[in-house]
Amino acid sequence: MANAIRVLAMDAVEAAKSGHPGMPMGMADVATVLFTRFMTFDAATPRWHDRDRFVLSAGHGSMLIYALAHLLGYERMTIDQIKRFRQLHSLTPGHPEVDPSIGVEMTTGPLGQGISTAVGMALAERITNARFGDDLVNHFTYVIASDGDLMEGVSHEACSLAGHLQLGRLIVLWDDNRISIDGPTTLSFTDDTQARFRAYGWDVQAVDGHDPEAVAAAIEAARATHTPSLIACRTIIGKGAPNKANSHNAHGAPLGADEVAATRSVLGWPHEAFVVPDEVLAAWRAAGRRGADAVAAWTKRFEALDGHARKAFADAMDKAVPGALPELIDAFKRKVSAEKPSWATRVASGNVLDVLVPGIPELIGGSADLTPSNNTKAKNSADVQGRGSFAGRYVRYGVREHGMAATMNGMALHGGVIPYGGTFMQFADYCRPSIRLAALMKQRVVFVMTHDSIGLGEDGPTHQPVEHLAALRAIPNLLVMRPADAVETAECWQIALERRDAPSLLALTRQNVPTVRTEHRAENLSAKGAYVLAEADGERRVTLLSTGSEIGLAMEARATLQAEGIGTAVVSMPCWALFEAQTAAEQEAVLGTGVRVAVEAAVRLGWDRWIGPKGGFVGMTGFGESAPYQDLYRHFGITADAVVAAAKERL
Amino acid sequence: MANAIRVLAMDAVEAAKSGHPGMPMGMADVATVLFTRFMTFDAATPRWHDRDRFVLSAGHGSMLIYALAHLLGYERMTIDQIKRFRQLHSLTPGHPEVDPSIGVEMTTGPLGQGISTAVGMALAERITNARFGDDLVNHFTYVIASDGDLMEGVSHEACSLAGHLQLGRLIVLWDDNRISIDGPTTLSFTDDTQARFRAYGWDVQAVDGHDPEAVAAAIEAARATHTPSLIACRTIIGKGAPNKANSHNAHGAPLGADEVAATRSVLGWPHEAFVVPDEVLAAWRAAGRRGADAVAAWTKRFEALDGHARKAFADAMDKAVPGALPELIDAFKRKVSAEKPSWATRVASGNVLDVLVPGIPELIGGSADLTPSNNTKAKNSADVQGRGSFAGRYVRYGVREHGMAATMNGMALHGGVIPYGGTFMQFADYCRPSIRLAALMKQRVVFVMTHDSIGLGEDGPTHQPVEHLAALRAIPNLLVMRPADAVETAECWQIALERRDAPSLLALTRQNVPTVRTEHRAENLSAKGAYVLAEADGERRVTLLSTGSEIGLAMEARATLQAEGIGTAVVSMPCWALFEAQTAAEQEAVLGTGVRVAVEAAVRLGWDRWIGPKGGFVGMTGFGESAPYQDLYRHFGITADAVVAAAKERL
């Protein structure tokens, strides 16, 4: 059965003329043990909520998961798809792309992401188990990881967290083949990896990855522990290829026609390319249905629940928009538009969460050790303790921004929870590969990024984002939102939670800002991306475009211009991506046809699209400085006077 | 003497009304032992090349290093500067900013960066030692790191590398105070850190951080080992503050007037704020000169060298532009403009390096385990083996992109070497916090980023940068360069090495591109940022703007348009940042006044500045796909025909 994986992998890479045969051939034995003896799933019901999760962290070995999907009988993964490996619109792209219908639980390829995201799946499993009980949620998360995965810092962060939380349902099978692209791993790597994982609080075993009984015994033992488990599977990369096995030549390139033929002969596999004999296929197909009884039993238990419990579970797992959301947001907006507080938007966000968290049980918060700064912990919400106790609503991620982001992705992928987590916006850079992956995988994750400009003041340029808004706006399918006040903050939270197929990032101030949305509107104005916050008195000759904390400056500048008889509108642009989705006519109505000046305490990149070639921009041109924030705004010339001057110059 | 640090830290934070008193107060004893007994340096000759390096990785505890600088007698660090802590234009910003004249070897604050960058300093020390010998280069690198530093993934990567290379001159003093912002570190962190570092191949000791003799004995022992050393210094955060010590209340906020007074009383320090009694100051000032004899002896040895040796050392350490550079580049350009190869620009870069590395001994290359893909290893250059042998020119960084980038920053800061290192451009995201820090610190580091678009083909969207060019262009003081062919690639290397105060990032193709610079020009045309590569025949009505691999499409489109009698120029824009530095008139001359269409296989963000409101853009609008690259260009409509159509629409 394992040889079927080897041959399909080798043949597909050969046909595509690119790809990685070595890893699937090396891990074929381990994967066969895992899928024929342990994984509880049913290829005919691939989205069954209580299935064991499998993550191929070493995504370059994608043919392993595709071969498995075909052999196990996932309907869509036909042999034709295998033949179209790495071709446009196939189900078999170069690296696996999330699609549970073919057993691919997440997109992998960037090393370290898979294993780290799996930590989030295992955590979400325990959190949903704590809410819904063993009858509905009771499964394992398995990972195949490579040497490269374990060298990446993100895996260190996430595995340290997994050890801390004692995620006993997480089992990592490490493809300990000691070969990387440059050559033997000893060129650059001499960690005692087993000792390192023990230091994280994991249990660790080491086995011959080509000895099925040894692998099975290790998995059995790993399932019984209360800690996450690493099983070091000593394997030979490209096993079966007589001349290229155990060398980096088997890693990332086709074996070549001669070596393919020689491998067939070594493996005793006389069949043509892509042909799997019936009896082997039948054995695999039976393995693919080994969870069918479990699915049936689970379904019976599920259907025995009352309607309310069924709906609560289904809504959570199917990632519905929380029913309570619109009312909670509306009440909050009504209240703050009347009370007009001068809160920092991070404080506003904290106050929104105080309302949302009790009303929406799926919300699971956290922070990378900046809880009191990020305002991410709702009043009275308890910590997820781990170590057997997963009933809380708040995760202490530690100083592990990247690990946090990957973990949140895993939680979203698993379902049952809606993860949000905070750090300083400067450290969005630390999380960036995971933020990108959330966008690529279309996952509802909310990144709460506070201290979003020079407005954080004294902490200085290492902590002051200046390029981050532009850099984040560049990521496709990420909603970057920079609300101007408490009302917009609530609206942005609503957008983030309603958007089921995209992550959101909230850029929030450290410093206080005035409430500018002082008249209650039921409509979510921020959902248009940009809107006229204050129309001109008289003919509109100037439009001031701004976001977040600089909206206050724009409003001041408007008052000055209006006092001089110059009709001036202020447009708030909390989310460019949503505004880009509006029609050209809608955009033009908002932007106006007169003079445009933008003000944002960040670099100009991207603003030219909105201000046009003659427009003005008041913002940053380089890094910040350390000083009280009022001094910095003056020092960098980001003032209402500068906005007025830029407008008048252009009139 | 340690209390002088405590009191200055506490007073400065109090005056600034913000900052972190706890860490300096906790580590005052350790720092006192280090600086009065071990650090070899002379505050009166702060830039002495053979000084021991000290990195305060826990940059939030900046008052520790400022207090030290003042007490040790660095001339510029007056008590007035201490009083102006965290104020505009002071030498005492919220987090330390690189300035060797006050003993600040690097900018710290983003956790994990300091310790990781120190790895590069220690590596550069050994590499320059291998080149110049013990007489000139023979020093230690000391680090004070916090719990947070050790939780960050980047420190894991760099420390694993340091262990592999056996950087015995690296000694990390870990402030093991077990308090983080959220509370006790046990909230989120239960690693056995000592075991973890042993697993990296470090030697590890643990001491009471308030017992000077124990600390001294540990440092003494650490200096004698052949591996990097971690000394866990068990300390009490905010030590001396009777009510706030050992709690997160001492971490990141002023102690308050009452607690400051109480601390003075506990410490038996009756002096007013910012006053250090003469005898204490005198003892510190003496410590600040303890390396004066070493400097004198070193200077004698240096001056005894012949002129050639002196110049070679001084040029390397003073970060001169390599003298051999212009000639090497010119010869290369002459050759390839005549031969017109169809190389991928990554191949061109490799060929440039084959010329530069033998001619410029400062160049130290490397790759994060993508050597054969990044083409970063020059022919016949040997590996830096570590483990006692540092004579090579190439570092095997392993799958540690972030650690590589931080290490390169440290090498540049140390001096004596010019580091460059490669990975896939997609993984620029993994390095981003260190890339930013290189820009902020104005360090000459060259990031070689290959596989820079959908042009990498089958590896698919996880590996295809689409937003990365925009996101990197947003970083101030980073030269993002995307050369079009082998000639521009050589020019970009020249720019990168000539620019002493900024890092450069080369975006290079996987796929082949034609040579478009077929006529030799001695001038470095790329240095203008953008230039007319092909002027219109007849009146210029259309200007096509492009970079890198899409220049070929622009040239094809130009041919079509010219054939229809439409005068069309092609502008190559290898580096926006350099073009932005040109005058408006120069820019206009290049961009032309007619129709403009840009073509780049990346997102539009930022292009509006160059194409104007009526301009056309042919590029990406979302993530890529997995397929042969020719299929992808067609699929996404990035073709010469599309460029032609966009131009004609606008005529």
C-alpha cells in the first residue's frame, strides 16, 4: 500500500516535470500506518465535524496528500487530477490548498506554518470539546513535519505554547530524514531536537519510519499522553529510488525516466504510470471508509440533541455569522454616539469586546503578552488554562506574535470558535506570513493591532508603524480597517465578524480620539469602506480624506476652511479594500471632483490612487521618533494647519 | 555602584512619565559586574574596533544602557540627556538607537532582535579574526536578554545557528525575572529554557543575579567555553522598590513618587533625583577607562602593520565602498551587453557574485537553505564551517530566514564584512522585522530575494509574491531593486554595495529573461531609479513603465505599438526609492506627458503615483495559482497584448 503512494508521487512529479518526490516516498510507510490504523475519518463524508485532522506541514511533499486522497477514495480526487499535478485549475497544485473535500485541512508550503497552525486546530478541538462535550467533539490532530518546519522560529513559538497548554491530542510525526535542499542538515543544523521538544513539555519518541509496527506503537503511546507528542520517524528521503534515495537529489526535482524505471523495479511494481492494481486500491478504499461507523454513531448522537443544541453546534462549526451580532453592535453605537467619549480606539475596541464576548460564545480572545495594552480581554472572561482545563475564553499567547497568528488560523480552520488576538501593530511584521496565509485560506481571523502610528509616542521608531498600513493593505483578501472613533470601531468589529471568507485587521490607536460619529445611524457606514463623514457647507471645493486618529485633524482643518468660506467635506476611509469594491460612480461621489488632500500618520504609498496627481498628502516620509505624541505630530508636520495649507495651495 | 543605575533608571522614568524601570533595577547588579570586571572597552574611544560588544536585547529597559553610558563616562551622555529621557532629539529615546559613541551597538526594542543580531556580531568577529588575526580582532559579544527575547521565534533560529557554529565568544545574560506584561511568565510559558539551550549546543549556567561573585564566576566560566553561553540570572524585577518589585507593576510604568521615595530609603540613597555622589561616579568613570591600556596596545600593534594591511583592515571596519567594485561591474556589464544571454536574473546575480566575491574579500554570502535556487554561492567559495573554522565566505543559515536576516544585520553592525543572503522573495515576510531594523539602523545588508513573482510557476500561490514588492517599497530607507536583465542586475549590485547607509533588497526572477541592455554604457543607469530604456521612434505618445521580468513584455508591446505608428517609450524602473529622490523635472522627463501604462506581475498599490489617474495598469489583483509560468501570465492577462490594449484605450 505504501508503494502505491511512492509510485503515484514519483509519476506525478515526473509528468509535471517539477515537484518533490523525496518526501512522499520517504514518509509513505508512516502515512500508511497513520491512515489505515489511526485516522478516524470517512472519505465519503469529508466535512464531518468530528474527524481527526491531518496537516501536511511539509507542504512541498504535496503528492503525499494527493496520493492519499486518491487512494482513500475522496471522490473529487480522481486519477486524472493526479495526472494534472501542478497544472492550472487542477485539485493538485504545487503546494496543498485548503479543501476539506479532498482531505486538505489547510494550505501549506511556507515552512513552519503547518505545524503551528495545527496547534490551533488542537486547541480549538479542546475548547469546543469544553463547550459541547465528548459526544460531539473528540478527535486528534496529526501532523507530518519536516526538518525545515522545526528550524523555523514560528514552530518554536507554537510548539512551546502547545507544550504549555498540554495539548495532548496533538501528535507530530517528524520526517527525520536529515536532508535539506542544500545537502545534509548537518551543514547548518545540529540541535538535539528531541531534547528541545522535551524542554517544551512534549513527550518524544524515536522510531524507524520504515518499520510499520514501531510507528504504530509510537502513535498508540502518543495518543495516551496528556502532552503533545513528537515522534521522530527516521526515514530515508526518496526511499525506493536506488540511486537518488538519501540525497538532496531526491528532494525537489523529478527523478528522471531512468531512475523512475529503476525504482519500479526495486519496489517490484510492474504497473504502468498512474496505475494502481485493483487489490491495492481496494485495500486503500476500505481504509478510507474506516470511520463510516463512527460518523453514523456521531450523527445519531447529534440528531438526538434538542434543536437548540443542534443549532448552536452547527452554527459554530459551520462558521455562521453570530445571530446576536447586529443587535449588540447597534446598542453599542447608539450609546457611544450619544455619550461621545474621547476613548482611544483600542479602548473602544475593548469596550466593544465587553459587549460581544458575553453574547457570542464562539469568540476566543488573546494577546501576545500585551493584554493591558491591546484591551483584548473582555471583562470577566476567564483564561484558557490548558493543562486539562479549556473552558475559558482568553488565551495567554506569551511573547509569540507569529505563533499566535498561526494558532488563530488553526482555530478558524477547525471551526467552532472565532479567534481574535492582539499585539502592537508594529509586530504585525512578526505575524505577516500567517496573516497572509489567513487571507489566502479565506479564514475569519481578527488581528487586533493597537498602537498604530507615531501616536504611541515615547516608545519611538522601533514601535511606531509608518509603513505597516500600506504593507498590510497590499495583502489581497485582508480587510485592513482603521476606525476613527468608538462608533467606527464597533462597525469594524461587525464587518470583521460578518465576513466569513476573509481575515480582518483592526488598526487601533494608543492615544485618545474624539467621537466624530455623534449621530446614531443604524446603517454600518464603515462597510462601504469610505463615506462622507461631514459634507461641505455650500459647494464642495475641498475633500479631506483620512483614517483613524487623523480624522480629528481633518475635522479641525475643515472647520478652518469652512470659516474662510471654502466648502470642505471630510471623508473617513476605514477600509480601502471595501471602498475599492464600490462602483466607480459611488467612489466618485464620495471622493468629490475638487481638491483632495489626504492626512494619515503613515507613508504615502497607495494614497495617490485616491488623491490623484494634483492631490495633497500630509503624513510621514520616514521613520518616527521618540517623544510625547503631541510633540511628534508637530515635529512631523501632521497638523490641521498643514492640511489647510495643502488644500489652499491647490485651490 | 549598582544602585546608581537603579536610581537613575527610576528617576528618568519618573520624569518622562513613561518607560520601564523594572528591568534596569533588576539587572543592575549583573550589569555592574559585567562592565566593571569583564567588558573590554574605553568610553573615551567608543568606536575602537576591537572593543567587546554589548547588546541590550531587552531594549525596553533602555535606561540600563543610558545609565551605564552616563556613569561610564561616554562624553555625549550627560546627565542632561538622562533627564531628557524619551524626549524629542534626546540621546535617550524610549528604546536604544544605534550609536556607538554612547555605547549603543544596535537599535533594540522589538523582542528577539537583539540577541539574534548579536549572533551576527559574534560571527563577524570570528570571520574578521580569521582574516586579520588575533592581534586586531579578538573580542567578546555580551547580551542582556529578557524572557520575551527567548520566547520569540527569531531568537530560536539565531541561537540554534549560534550553537551549530559554536560561537564561543557569545555570552548571553538572561534576565530570568519570570515577569512579563501580562503577569508571571507561567501564564503562558513553561519551557525548560536551560534544557532548550543545551539542546542548541550551548553551555548553560544558572546563578543568583543579585550575587556579584556568582555572576562573575559564571561569566569567567562562559568565556572559557568553545560554545555560546547562556547564563540564567535569577533576578527580581524592580529590585529595590519595596512594594512593586517582583511584579508586573514594576515592568512598564513609572513607580510613582511615593514608591520612588520608598525605594531611595530602602537603597539607602539619600541623594536628590539624578544626583550621583562623587565617589560612586568616580568608581564608574574608572571602570569606563579600564580598556584604555588595551586600546593603546592595540593601536601600537595596528600602527606597526604595513600600509597595505592597515588600509585593508580600516577599509573593512570603516565600511568603505570596495575599491575593486566599479571595475568589476564595468567589465561584467561590457561582457553581458555584448553576449546578450537569456538568463534569469537570479542566474545573472550568481554570475555577478562569481566576479565580486573573489575581488571583494568583505563579501560574506549565504542562504536560508536555498543555495541552488538563490544562486548565492560564488564559484569556489568555501563554507564558513564554524566549530573553530571561520575562514570560508559562505554561511549555511539553514531554514531560518528571520535568523539569517538578523544575523546579517549583526555582521554589518560589527563591520569588517558585507553580508548578503538569499531566500525566496515570498519569505521576505519571514524576515521583515529584521529587514526593517536594517533600514532603521542604516546598515549595508543585501537581501537577495529570488522567485519574485508568479513567474516561479508551479510552486503556486504560497510561494508567489504578489504584494511583496509594494510591501517592501513601503519600508523607508530600504532600496528595493528589481532588475530587468543581467546588466541591470550588475548595476543593482553596484548600487547596493556603494550605498553605505541603507540595506538593499534584490528581487530576482526564477525564469529566464532576455537581455534588454544590449549597448554598453559605463554609467549606472539603474542608479537613477528609473530611466528610458527605449525611447519612442517619433513623437512619444505612450510610455510603458515596468520592472524586472515584465520589461520583456513592455518591449514587445512597444514593438506592436510602434508598428502601428504610435510612438512608444519603455521606462525601466528598477528602484522606486532612487527615482523618488530625483527632481520633479527629471521625473517628468522620464515618465513623459502622454499615456502611461504600467506592467508588473504584482498588485497595483503604489503604481498610481507613476501612472496618474488616467493611466493603465496590467498586473495582479489577487493571489497566484499553481501552473507553468507561461500559463499563468496568460491566465492573469499579463501579456504584451493587454499592455497594447490598455495603451490604445487611452489614446
